[in-house]
Amino acid sequence: MIAWILTHELYSAQAGMYISDIAVHAEARRKGVGRALMTKAKEWAADHGVTKLGWDVWKHNASAMQFYARLGATVDTEALPHLLLLTNR
């Protein structure tokens, strides 16, 4: 399963794509499923004028980081993720 949203950066006027989730069942891992999902995402992005894909990786998920590195992804050193927690008070 892969889920993404199309984004638009105002400062660069470029379309982007944020991959919010990618998941492969444990029994299907290391069989090319994740690579196929990412390939489909890249194809869709290219067909829709997207210039870059982005996603977040939990810092303890070494296997995901290795997977993305094998795809040619690099760590974005320009942007730092921020989080604002909201409560129902």
C-alpha cells in the first residue's frame, strides 16, 4: 500500500508529492513490492509534472532508510520537520 498527496510549493512554484505512507506486508518484503510501489509513485508524479517526492522516515527505521538509499533517495538537509500537538481541551 502506498498513499500520497500532491503538493505545491509557493516559493518555487513547483509541484511536489508527499508520500504519507508506504507499507508492505512482512511476508511480501524483499520481493520487489516496495520498489514497485515507489516506481508507480514516480511514474504518476512524472506524468503530473511533479519535480520531487518527499516522505518522512522514523529515525529508528534503519531498514527503511537503507531501502530508500538503494532507490537513490537522499536525506533532505534543507528542511526540518516540525510538529504542533493539539489537544481537545
